[in-house]
Amino acid sequence: MVAPLLQAEAVTYHYPDGRAGIVEASVSVAEGESLVILGANASGKTTLLQLLAGLIFPARGTVRAFDIVLSEQSLQDGDFARTFRQRVGFLFQDTDAMLFSATVYDDIAFGPLQLDLTPDEVRRRVEETLSLLGLSAIAQQPPHQLSGGEKKKVALAALLAVSPGALLLDEPTSGLDPRSQRWFVELAGELRAMGKTLVTATHDLHVADEIADRVIVLGEDHRIAAEGPPERLLRDLDLLLSVNLVHQHAHIHDGRVHVHPHSHLHAHDHQ
Amino acid sequence: MLPSWVAEAAPARSAPRRRSAGFIQRTLHQTARFAEHTVFAERVARPARPGLLHTLDARIKLLSILGLIVAATFLHHVPSLWVLAAFIAAAAAVSRIPARALFHRFWWSVPLVFVIAALPAALNLVTPGDSLLTIYRLDEAVRLGRLQLPPELTITRQGLASAALVTTRLFVGVLFAVTLTLTTRWDDLLKAAYCRASAPFVLILTMAYRYLFVLLRTVEDMHLAKRARTILPGTPSAERRWIGRRVGALFSRSRHLTERVYSAMLARGYRGEPKALTAFHLEGTEAAWVLACAAVASLALLADRLLLAKLPW
């Protein structure tokens, strides 16, 4: 049996101030699949992603990558750290944190430089990535002069330039206009077709519906509320209502008050 | 259910009286102006149609301008310093740098330095010599407490020449530095200073510059949020308390941002060893520029030593 690419076993994480980040969560990510972690604000999506990315470490439970326990000690090993960071990329929700270099070009070059590629190879990768995402015109701009959508694209470009096999994406469509959201969904489709593994944290049901092979739903108690195929979970209105991903909506039809869970994914009959 | 007072309209008021901007507003206005100037400087440093100085390799430009500044310190006559100033001004003009952008930043500092730092050197107390202008002459010694006034205070010809030399040297040095920063973006300038030993400092400075803008925007947002909800102006002590709290909040935010940035660096494979993509290109233009700088500096030094030194002044 092939070991999962990433695996979290009953992980619990608390923030330094004692607040729970994630509680007793077990997740397994197979190579090549597209997993979507759905949850309301502050349900623990980012925490779970950061645990899988080896950026924070659980108080209880274990996280494994390629069947090796992910810990501060294992990531001290230069060879393992380099292999892990090359194979697992992370897109931060806060693009200002992710774009720390002076120009777009330097930001995209940062990751490939850490892989000890030759300068020519780094330049080739950067230029191809810029061209792939249509960012060549802003290559020499500093990040503070970019719009929110451009920053998101540059952050994705910075991630793709390393060419990781697994991409952990934290709210990739937040702050994007509808056209850019569509662009992201199409890009995710292309990445899946190339065999990349995607783990996407979002509360956008549309995005989940379009890109997920499998969905994990986090509750507001920071525990996993459900796991399964998107066709089943995204149509389970009671579940989505209980985890605050859809809301009750009241309106009047023919003089009578009509109440139903509201989500733009679902049609409902007024008869 | 919303409380009923939410529906109450605010009372109409007469036209506002003009008030002078407070300390916070003035500070934030200046902060915003700083950001504007910096963005403007970045645009000037990398224009759509780059000129001669813009296209030069940043490392060559940095070294050549440092060389010219060192040459200026060896010159002892104002006319030879003007030769260097004319050379860099001509290079700036060829590079289509607006004269206003070039002089706007420091025109006020030259007379200021002349009055505060250089003018005392023109007095007979510092530089004795031929008197040009007598400020006062006393027939007998006068004491002001423990201070004994000199019997005569004059501006001397030698002193004035010395003050003019110091001021011109400062002007030329600043002109070089401004030309360099107006034709080289901050990140290119930092890359020009990049080497194995300086790598950590270059990384820190690059990131400090990058996040200065993020924090400036936060400060501006905080102020706008306050203004949008301020009905009556606060007392000076309340304003000071507000500033103190915001400084604390900003410090806390910047600490959290630092943690997130470090996580982002780790996630992209950073292992404590800064690396940068630097390109060092020495082509025909760079070689011609270096030769021109060397020729002008040699000409100025020769003129200073051989021709000007023989003049009576």
C-alpha cells in the first residue's frame, strides 16, 4: 500500500494564548488528489494547513510527510528540509507576508535560489513562470505597488517557480474579483491535470465544488465535522448550516414567510 | 433587532470652522508625503525610457560615484570641484533626470550648512588672514561673565575661501549621492553592495524597506479610521494617549508580521543562508563610463594641483 503524501494523525494545536487552533484532527492526503478543507472563519483551516506544511508543530498527535514524522528535529536535517520544501509549497493568505522581496522578479526567484540552482536556471524558471501567469509587465515592480489580485498571482507564481508536487493553498481566492477567481479555478484544473496534489483551505463553496476530489469540513469547535466526496457534503445543508458555511434565509412568497438555508450552490423549490 | 436609536438622524450643524491641523495630522501628512516621494523616486530611477545612468550596471555606478566623491575630497579649490559637479550634472541631463528632481531634495541644505557649519570657519578666530568685513572692533577687552570677547571679529578672505570650499565639497558630494539614488532603485543599490559578507545586512535592509510601506499603510488606515469616527477633537493629552496606544498596536502587528514573513521564508526553503540573484555586466557603456569618470577626476586633480595652486587666491 502506498503511504499518503501528507498525513496528520489526531493532531491538536493550541495558540500561545491558550485558544484552540485545531482539535483531534486526522487528515490524509494522497498523491495527485485535490483535497479542500472547508470551514467558517477561525475554524482552524489555516492551522491545519500550517501543521501539514511543517510551519507549526502539534501539541498532540503526529504529522507525517512521505512517511517521515514532521518535527522541528526532522526539519533541522538540511537534506530532508530541502526535499520537503521543494516537494510541498505553501500559499499564504496574507500576500504581504509572502512577498517579502524588493521586486516581483526577486520574489519569484527566492524559492529557486534556495534549491541551489545555477543563476541561469533560476532566471529561466523565473521568466517562464512570469510568462505563464502573464506577469512579465510587472516583473520589476515592488510588491507595495501591486493590486490585491496581482499580489495573489505573484504569490502563486513564487510558489510555482519551485515546482512543488503538493501545493497547500490558504484561501487562494479571498480578495479576488470574479474574473480572477475563475482564473484560479482554471489554473487549479491545469495543475490537477499535471498530477499536482492540491490542499486548499477555503470557505468558498463554489471553489470547493469546482476543484475538490474530496472535502473535509471543519466545525466551529475546531474538530473535523465531516469528510467525504464534494457531491455529498456540499449538498448536505444541515451539515453546512451547523458549521456556519450557509445561513438561514427568510423571505416572503405569496404573503407567507418562507425560511430556508441559503447558499448560492443550491436551488430550492418555492412550491 | 436593532435598538431604536440607530434610526435617529444626526442633528444638522452649521458650516465647520477652519481649524489648524493637529500634531497627528501633520505627522501623518508628512508620512504620506514621504511614501509619495519614495514612489516618485522609484519611478524616476526606472523610467519607461531609461537614460545613460539608468542603464549602467549598479555596481559599476556605485563604485565610480564613490570614486568621484573620494576624488572630490582631495580637491582644494572650488573651480576644480565645479568640474566634477558639471560632469555629473551633464551625465544627469543626458539621462533625462529632471533638474527639479535632482536639486529639489537638497537645495535648502547647502545654505544651511554654509551658515551653521562653514561660516564660523570664515571668522578670524578660526582662520586668521586678510580682513574682508569687520563685524565689530573693541577698544578695550569686554567680558561677558566668564567669556572674554575677542577685541576684533572679522570675516577673512582666507576664511571665506575655506568656507566656500567646504560648502562646495558638500554640494558636490550630495549631488553625486542624489544622482546615484535617482538613477538606481533601492533594491539595485542594495544588490550592488551584495557580497558574501554583506548578504545578511542586504537581506535585512531590503526587507525593512519593503515592509516600511506595509506599516505606513497601517498607520494611515489607523488614522483614517479614527478620523472617520471622530466627532469632537480630543484634548492634547487624549491625543497623546491615542498615539501611545497606536504605537503599541503597531509594534504588536509588526511582530506578528515578522513571524508570518519568517514562516513564508521557511516555506520557500530558506535555511538561514541569504541568497540573491545578482548580475554583474561590464559592457562597452560601462567601460566608457569608467574611463570618462577616471579622465574627469584626473583632470580635476591635475588642474587643482598644477594650475589653480599657482593662483594668488
